Amino acid sequence: MNQSYLKRLLPFLKPHRTKFVIAIVCMVLSGLLSGAFIFLFKQVLTPILDPDVPDRMEKLMLFMGIVLVWAVARAFIDFWRQYLVEEIWQRVLANLRERLFSHFMQLSMGFFEKQRTGELMSRLTNDLSALQGIMITAIVSIVRSPIEVVAMLSAMFYLNWKLTLWIAIILPPIAFLTQRAGQRIRRAVAEMQFQLGELTDFFQEKLAAMRLIQTFGTQAREMELFNTENEEAYRRSLKPVRIKSSLGPCIDFVAYMGVLLVLFVGVYSGTGPEALMAFLLAMHRAAMELKNIAGINNQLKSGEAAAARVFEMLDTEPDIADAPDAIDLQQRDVAGRMTFENVSFSYSTGPQVLHDISFEIAPGEVVALAGLSGSGKSTIAALVPRLYDPTSGSVQIDGLDLRRVSQQSLRAHLGTVPQDTVLFHGSVRDNIAYGRPEATDDQVREAARRANAEDFILQLPQGFDTPVGERGCRLSGGQRQRIAIARALLRDPKVLILDEATSSLDAESERLVQDALDTLMQGRTTLIIAHRFATIWRANKIIVLENGHIAEAGTHTELLEKKGLYNKLYQMQAEIGSDENGEQDKTPQLAIGSAA
């Protein structure tokens, strides 16, 4: 692995240095015990093989007893070196997962808009799994194998130094094969990890769209696409396997040639059979450990690609960060005045979305945003919780530029009901209390009642303890929306953002929820994005956006009298309402496109 990556893993190992030292001691003892066995074998072998030596069977029994003690000690030491290394590395991986997830939580929305969910999941799963299997084996062998090789070479020098020098002939070919294989494995594993990320992303996307796939009956086409991705992942996974599989036999072939060389030179030089047998045993053990060392190099090369992808994520800096002297709003009495001052904004990969936007929402005032799809309504709403920063100008709360305020304290004063309701896999109670986990059961129930959700919740199999399923799949769209409204009600924020807050409700539920929202908005700064006049017509001010500019602003009545864009949209929707209902509604829907 690249030295810089090894250094960056050291802080994760530091808290476990005592256990790591014990594991290293066990590795050293394991290697030394292997070398000791060769010396013991040579000392005992000669008298045991000589039939003229007295008490030969007694010496054999003594040798067998010593070997038994040696084997028990070796097994005990090997258990602890393996267990300690596994325990340490599992904790390191758990800490890496925690660090990655925590880092994801801090990254800005712009990052997630440029990344695919499956790719990020692959960093948390596939890459860390690759590190797990590779590094456990490597750490266990990286200390023990060199020690055992040195012990075996020492025994070989002790037995016959001339034969040991002949063995040096086979070392350069082994080193060359190992180095070449390591380079190729690194590239092959990087390609394999990339393709696994592609496959994970494919899984995530298709599982999330399963309702659409089955509705359209496109399972066969999706299977064809999956088979293409799966075959590519299979093909790329075989490349490092081929390299690793060919390296072992090549090293074995060179080692066997070394055995033939030792036999020839040993017999030719008149080396005794017992010394030659001990030498061959030591040589075999040394060859096995050299093979392990070659494998370690390949394992580290394999892990380098996975580690690079993990640290690439950890090195990503968030676009939105707190200033060093960020102000904590929790220490202040927040009134909730929101000010947009000459705000312009563009996404990193697109044209300018907002152009010189200026307006103010006084504490307790309700301001609504209207306009066609793509006019910038939701972009303005996203600037309030500082999901993005303006390209120019400033967004302020109580006169403080949001860039001077800590994100956590700012968002503690905000509540939102999004257009696309997000529920987590948990109970109804957990989802309502998501923004305020310390809330009591009575407070949760009161929020549900005010959101017109209590009745249907009590009819669920387990009431408030009923699991909602992944993304709320066990609830209807209207039920999910009302739970989101209850969540905002329970949070009791200073600033409220309603993005299509009543879009999924039937007429009766909408009326009841609108009453609850009217109560909620009293005394709170509220920014509304809506398609329905029923939601916005009573706002203190309506701002009409067109192509990122403020086209006009005023109350519902004032805007109708201006005969501008707002009046045009109103009349268009009124005509649609007349066509659908046979008569014009007093508060028709404002079908002006989805949020920008």
C-alpha cells in the first residue's frame, strides 16, 4: 500500500497499541518457534536414525514429547496473534465506517447531486470489505513471515552455508515475479472496485424504482441491463484472480528447481542424509514464507485501490462550512426575520438560477413564492437552511449573514414540510419525533392530531408503534404527507418552510390540515411554495418569480389587479378548474409547475 495511506491508518491503530504490541510479540514468538524446531530436529534426528545409538527409543519418546509441547505453545501463540489482529482490524474498520458516514453527513448538497447513491454505498461496503480481508491477512503475515524466513535461513546457514549460497540463485526470479504481479494487480483491483460501484448503483436505482418497473412491465429489459453490468463485474473480477493464481505456481516452480539444485549439490558435495533432510525441511518452510511475503505484497497492492477510494471520500471538503468564529444562534433570542439581499445563485454545473433577488420576511409574516416550473422557488427555499450559499449577495436571519452562523444552530430554528415526503424505516412515532426525539408521547400525539393524522394512525395495527416501511411504503401518499406535517408541528420552529405542504391530500384532509397550518404559522416566519391558491392567497405577500427574477410582488388582491403574470396564471388555473369541475372554484389550484 502507498506509504501515505499506511501513515493515515496509524491514527486508527493508535488506541489499540497495547493489543497490537502483544500481537506482534506473538508473531515474533511464532516465527522463532518455527526456527527452533529446525535446530531441535537436526540435533535429535542423527541419534534417532542411528541404530547403534543406545536408548534410541527413549530419545524418540523425549523428542515426541518436546514436539507436543512445542505444538501446543505454537497453537496458543498463533491463536492470540490471529485473534488480536482480527479484533483490532474490525475496530479500525468500524471506526472508518463511522468516520465515512460522519463525513457524508457534513458534506454539502452539491456533492450528493454530483455523486450516485450506489457509488457512495460501494465506498462504505465494497471498499471497506476489500480492506478487511486484505489487511487482516497482511498484518498477520507481515511480521511473522519475515521473522520465520530469517530463522529458516539462519538454520540453513548453520546446517550448510555453501548450499544456502546456492539457494540465493532463485531469489531474484521470485522478486521479479512478485514486483510485476503487484503492479498488474493494483490496476486490476482498481478496475474491479469501480465496476462493483457501478453494479451497486444499478441495484440501488432499480430497487428504488421497482413500482415503476413492474407497472410498465419492463422486467425483461431490466434483466438484460443487469446481465450486462453483472457480466462486466464478473469479467473484471477474474483479472486479479488470474494474476494471483498464476503467481503461486510460478513461485512454486522456481522453488522446486531450487529443491533439485539442493539435492544435486548436496549429494555431489557429500552432505549427510540427516543434514540434507533438515536443510530441505528448513528450505521448504522458508519457501512457504517467501510465498506468503509475495502474497502480502499483492494483497497490499490490492488494498491500495480500495484505500485510495476510501480516503478520496474523507479528503473531500464540504462546500458549505462553518466559519471559525461562527455564531451560535442557540445563545440568542431569535425573532426569525429573514432577509434576501441582492441574492444571485448558480449551481456548479449550470447557468445562473437566481438574479439579484431582494425581499424580506418580517417575524411572524407569511410570504409565498409563485411562478412557473424552473423559476427558482425551491432554490430560494434551499438557501434558507444553507443547503447552498448564494453566488453573490446574502441571506440573513435577524440581520446576521447565514455564513456567519453555525449550521447546526441555524437549522435548530427551522422546520420544513417537503414536497417529496421523506420517512425513515421505523415507527410512526419515530418519524413524527424525528426532529425532536426528546418529545413525550403526549406531544407526539398532539402534533398528529393537529395535522389531522391521529385518526388514521390509531386505526393502524400497532397505532403509533406501527412500522411505516422503507420510505413509508406502507402508508398512502396523503398519510405520509400528514406525518411530515406533524413532524414540523412538533418541532415548533421559528422559521417554517412549506414546499407543496398540502399537495397529496384530498379536499377534506386539505381543509383540516390547512387549518392546522394556519395555527402553526401564527407568530412564525413562514416561506410557502405552493401550487394551490388555497395555500397562498391569504399570505402577507406573494412573490412571483420568472426565470430567476422577481417579476412582481404583492398580496393576492393586488397582484390580480396588476393584470400581470400572477393574474395570468390564476386565470389559466381557473379555466382548468372550470373544465374539470363544471364550475370555477373560489380557490382554484395554481398549477404552475413543480418546484424549481
